[in-house]
Amino acid sequence: MKKLLSAILVIINLNCYAQANKWFVSFSVTPTIGGPSASLKKQMIEQGLDHTSSFNFFGLGGTTKYPVAIKDAAVLLRGGARLNERRSIYFIVGQAAAGSVEGFKNEGYSDWILIGGSYGQSLVVDYNTYQFTAGYMYSLSNTRSKIGFGPSFFLFDYSITENNGSSESHSALSPGATFTARVPLGREKKLFGVELVFEGNAAMPVKMKGEMEEINFQTGTVNMFSANIGIAFSFRK
């Protein structure tokens, strides 16, 4: 009996908290899972840009295994407006993925007294993926959780730079779709709040352009599937 009463109280509380807001705007900076970096690393490994470099500086040394991938955070703005008690329209714009991948082909080691290091050919690919999504969002019964789905467009902007300074920049548009989930943390009656957000992005792969003649790097296709999860700061009314 106590368990049943507790369950009823929980349901009542959830219904009280499930405030149907007329509109919301939220902003998040979250880690990115997936994206183009794995494909870029694979291309560099297949083309021999996966060597190890080492250095020595007055007895202090170290090594770096290439390729090295660095990911930046996803920076996204979300917003939406209520259509009825359970359904809303929403949008997402911003940077869905960004980062760089660097490869290195070792050609030797040079040192001068107590200073030395590896030398060779290096290649860096910097990329940004910009997202625009519009779709429908649904409020789940007896909970604060909301899920959404909509078509998306992703602009893949990238540059390829050799160690001699030569560089190429290109852009490509990739259509796709995005699944969204929002879970407000705390009561939704307040103008400002915090919520847990998740996005899963599926998009068509992109065939990169460009040939770097000095290194003889042949560009290939990159995977555009990605996801991000984290905390968003939200304004709602």
C-alpha cells in the first residue's frame, strides 16, 4: 500500500512539473561523439601518415603517435514554440562538430647538442560542421521528457594544410535528420532553467575534394554521423 501511494504521489508531482511552455530558447556547449575525425584518421593511417615523432630538449623528451585528433565542443542554439498541449515545433542551429586531425610521415631525426627532434612531412585537416534542423517535438505523458525529430542540413567546412604552408579549403552540404531529447531538471515554471539534452545526427557521407601533391595525400569520404549530450541553459515562458 505504501508503494502504491508513493507511486501515485510521484505521478502527481510529475504532472505538476510538466509545465506546457509557450516557447523556449536554450544554449549548450557539449562534447561531440563521432563525426568526421574517425574517417580522417583512417585515411591518414592508410596513406602512411601514422608515424611516431620524438623530441629531446636538454634531456627532457617525449614521443607523439600520429594521427592525432582534437575535437572541439558542439555549440548549439535551440528554440521552439508550442502548437498544443503535447506538440511543438523546434529548431537547432550552430556548430555540431569541429576539430582537427594531424598526420605525420617521419623522415629522420636531427639533433644539435642537447636539442633534437624528428622531421618529415605533416598534414593537418581542420573542419567545422554547421547544423540547421527544424522539426516537431512531443511531450511524453506523465513526465517532463520531450523528444523531437526533424530533417537537417549540415555544412561541412574544411581545410587541408601541408607543413610547407600550402592549403586548400572546401565546403560541402550534407542532408540528414536529427533525433532530439530534452529532460528539464527541476520545475519548468521558472523563466530560467537547466536541462539535459541529447542529439543524434545522421547525414549522408561527404566526398572530400583536394589533392596535396607534395605529400601525395588522396582525400576520401568522411562519415557525418555524430551525437552530443550535455547540459543546456534554457529560457522558457
